[in-house]
Amino acid sequence: MPRTAVISDIHANLHALSAVIEDVQAEQCTDIVCLGDVVGYNAYPRECLDYIRSLNCPVVKGNHDEEVLHEEHYTRMNPVARQAMEWTRAQLSDEDLTWLSRLQYQRIVRSQFTMVHSGLDQPKAWNYIFNANDATGSFQKQFSMLCFHGHTHAPKVFVWDGHRAVDYSYLLEGLNENGVAEVPLTPSVKHFINVGSVGQPRDGDPRACYAIYDSDAQTVLFKRVEYDVTGAQQAILSVGLPEYLAERLEKGM
Ligand code: ZN
């Protein structure tokens, strides 16, 4: 039974990644894909990158994976982002940077689904898709029934009704109460699904978030996973990253 774990926006949070991987194994997932932003914000960029590379799984590039390569852009960032980016770059080897630079912006996996970090219409523009209106352009470039994305760090479900994008995120209403929510996929309807963030959730729930695509059952199961938030915060402070990055983890914002 093919069950694909879809993870995104790990952001160098090894505590969250380890907890999610343990859950992925308990769920008996058969494979895993990663929607980018492996690095940035948290204290373990090299360890998270090593882990993702060791999986030898499909990965697409996120904006942090790209920005870390371009030191000439750092001066344009706000002070918190700049400090985090400079620190992150110093942790990575030339070989790590080369690996990141070779990631594709979008991929189709087993002719079943597409993966992209932000949107399919301008994947290199890193647009944020918060609502159905924002999702319209991406649907026009989506040629599979299912596409997974990340980037906003908030789980969402959008569908194309033949004329326009519609927000079906009410299907996720039980997610934060129950820790799980199952979304049935409608045959012949395009779905554009944000799987949330492993390492820095921003939807008010500090627990890690990821999804499992069951291609036989045609469902996407969203899951919240508890992890050692305090440990991740202490790691941020102990390497001298901005305090704000530690604070936001416990608020899930
Ligand atoms: Zn991100």
C-alpha cells in the first residue's frame, strides 16, 4: 500500500524532524518527499540537510535553500533574517551548497503528483498562497490532479471547481483538536494542498505538521506531532541565533 509522507519547511529544526520521522515510521509510510526549506531559522542546518540527503528522496528547492547561496542578497534582509542566514551559511560546506543549488523548483513524482515550494505559476517568485485567490495562478499551471506545496507554514486545501479556486480548508477543522484530519480526494478534480511546516509552524499550533498521501485510498492524512520545543529553543539560544526565533516556536507563529 503506497503511503507517501510529504514534509516541508523543516528549517533546521532537528528536534521536530526527528519526531516527524519517528511518526512516519510508525505510520508505515513507504516513501517520503520534501518540499524544501530544509535550512534557515533553527540550529541544525547541517544535520537536517545530511538527514534529508541520506533519504535519497525527491526534494524541491525552497526560498531559504536558495537565499543561503546568495550572500549578495543578505544586505536586503531584515536584521533577524540576515543574522540567521549568515550563521546558517557558515555551518554548510561547499558541497552542501552545491547540492542545494542543484535542486529543482518543481517535480512530478511517479506521474501521481506535483511538488513545489510556493506556487506553480512562478515557482522562483516565492509568492505566498494564503487564500483561494492567491491559488488561482498556480492551478492554471497544474497538470496533475494533485499538487503539494508549503512556504506559508500553514496547512491548507484548495480545489479547482472548473472555473475558480475554492478553499476547502474546513476539511482540516479537526486537525488541531485531534492531531489528525483526513481529506478525501475527489476523482478528476485538481487539488493544491499545503502540508504545513515541520520545523516552524505558523498556524497557532506549535506541533510539527506533515501529511501522508495514500494513493490507493486517495486520501491525504494531515498529522500534528509533538516534539521537544524547549530543546529546539535552547539550541537556538546556545548557538547565538536571535531570541525571537526561539520565542515563535512555542507560539506556533
Ligand atoms: Zn519556509
